[in-house]
Amino acid sequence: MNIVLLEPEMPANTGNIGRTCVATGTKLHLIEPLGFKLTDKYIKRSGLDYWNDLDLTVYKNFEDFLLRNPGAKIYMATTKARHTYVDVKYDPDCFIMFGKESAGIPEEILMKYEETCVRIPMMDDIRSLNLSNSVSIILYEALRQNNFSGMEAYGQLHNHSWESVTKEM
């Protein structure tokens, strides 16, 4: 999976998204201009110590991204889409793009991707969800559709085992 952030503005969101990408084995693609420096303390704080493990690529602009990812299947996350994020089938190597926090993905780009624009349903009086929350919602649906390939099926307890809980019941 690939998450693409077009001109992200808030370092804490990008840090949170980076941490989610590390946890899911997802590549993160950032398209400049960025509203912060990649050395920003808020990225490090929200990404915790996972930032160094992040598979990250940075692009000069959207055209550079397209040039370096020819033939990429790109889903555009936008509040303006006709399809919801669960209406589509995500391939394991697809790209899911999100726009900057203040304006989303420009309509000039969206118009070229009408069939792969997806939205998260919400009430009419809400402009949008937080960017890192939106990434998590759609990414986990894409991962679910691909059977969480390569991810651990369940976690382990720290001080106990699930086997002992089952025996006690």
C-alpha cells in the first residue's frame, strides 16, 4: 500500500500518518511544498521513534510524483467524491492520495480521477475529518480488503497469555 500526502501543512498529522504507515508496512509519499521541515520536532514527537523506519519518498510536485510512479492506480480521498471509500477494490500496490489540510486536493486534479475519487461519509454540516484520522480509516479498509497481508493476526498480552484465559473459562 501507498499513502500520498499532497502538500501537507501540519507536521503532527504527517508524523501520525508516518507512524501508521510504519505499523502497517505502508509506503509514505510526500508531495512538496510541505508546510514544515522534515526535521520538525512535531513530526518526531507524533511519529515517536518510528520515523527512522518509515519508507518515505518526497517529490517536488504532483508532476514529479506521476513521472516517478508511471501507471500508478491512484485513489483520491475527497469530500466531493460520488463513491465512498468502501465502494472500491484496493489493489495491494495502489496509491491513496490525500490533500492538504486547508484545501484538500485541487479540483483540477480530481477531475482527471473521477472514477477513483472516494469519500468518507459524514454529516452535511462537517467540512472534513482530521487528515490522520481519514488516512487511517481508508488505509485500514484497503488493508482489510487485502486480508491484512503481512500483518500480525493478533497481539500478545504483556503479562499473561490468551491460552491461560481460555483455560480458565
